[in-house]
Amino acid sequence: MSNLSAQKRVPKSVKIDAFWDDEAGVWCASSEDIYGLAIDDATIGELAARLQIIVPELMELNHPDEDPQAHDIKIVFRGERTLRCAA
């Protein structure tokens, strides 16, 4: 087995940053690892489901020589909420 074949089977992890946009009321996702990724969804579950479809498609477009299914998707969720003190 060639070294190139062995490298293709090693899953790589792509990091996706997701954050809650309080003003828009949606979860947003982008990535420095995946050119062109910028999506949003109402829930974390919906966002994660779309990422499972979109990430392989973008990886195939950006890196046609790599197997898009060989990449793990690591999502880093950041959330923030401003609360008012109860009177």
C-alpha cells in the first residue's frame, strides 16, 4: 500500500466555529479550515445536520484530490446571553 493511500484513510478533523447570534435568533457557523462555509440555523441540531451535508460538498470543491468522507467535523459552540438583574 502506498503512503498516499494510507494518508487518505486517516480521518482528518475540520474545526467549525458556531455561535449564537442573539439579534438574528440563529446559530451561525463558519470555519477557517473550509473556504466558503457560512451558514445559520435556528437550532444546534439543524445546524449540525446541515453541516454533515455541506462540509463534504465544500471539501470536495476545495480539495478535489481528497476524500471528503474522510474528515471528522469538530464543532466548537460558543454562546453568550445577557441577563438583567431581577428587581
